[in-house]
Amino acid sequence: QAPQVISLSTDDTLVSKVSFLRDAFGLEEGSDLRKVIVGMPTLLLCSVEKNLSPKADFLLQHFNGDQMEIRQAVLTLPTLLGYSLDKRIRPRMARLLDIGAEPIKITVGITMTDENFDIWLENKRNRIKNNGHLSTRKRRSKNTEHMINSSSIVQSDSGSRPPLSGRIMHWKRS
């Protein structure tokens, strides 16, 4: 994925970048570092001073200094550190925090297109507003309404249709 990494000087450049990743994001030697570097090998090409350090400072500030949560975010999505701080991370984090979402949700929202992020963020806003539940009105799509209204719904023992409560319905094949 990143053949340029092979040409890095192991004495200063590579060792200092790996040490920075370990210390700044609370990564453990071995499996944590391996997962991040394998997940985003081009991190070893990034400047610590101009790229990685500002991202670490930003995340530390917005995760309220919770190094374990930052570690979890980086382990969940090593590519998070490859996004532009000013063009992608900062604007998406601001929008997440504006609706009251947890900062860790950046690992979900950062990878989406702008259009999908807007839709996801609106659904997230509605869940937060409704104590973790989407309103039934927002949850159903046109296809869901069609399936619910079709005759393929399994009849209950009493012969009537099951109540539509927004819950998962179990389908049986005939």
C-alpha cells in the first residue's frame, strides 16, 4: 500500500514517528501499533510537527483529555489520522458536538460522503432528541411501508396482522 515507507531512515524518522504514535494516542507496543500502522501505513510518511501533532492535540482537546477514548478511536479507524484536520476532521467534529453526539462518533461520520454524513447526522440528532430512538415517522422508508402494507406479512394466530410498532418483524417463508 505504501512502498515509500521502505525508504524511511529507521534511526530517526521511523523510530520517532512510531514513538509519537505510541505516546500521543496511548497505543501499546505490539498489537496496537501494528494495527494502526498496517491500517494506515502512510502515517509513517506524515510530518509529526505539521500533521500528526496538530491532530493529536485537536483530538485530545475534543475528547476532553480522555486518552483511552482517543486510543479506541484510532484503533477503530486508523485512517482517521489520514484525513485533513482543517477540511474534514475539524468541521465534522464541530457538527457532531453541536448536536450533542459523543466525540467517538467521528469514527463513523468521517468516512461518509457529505450527503450521507448529513443524512446520518440528522438521524443521530433525532435519536439524541428522542432519547436514543428514531421517531417511527423517520424510521420507515417507502420500501418499508410497501413491505408492511403488502400481503406477504405473516398472519398471527388470530388471523389479523401484527401491530406496526416500529420493531423488527420476523418473516417466515411459505
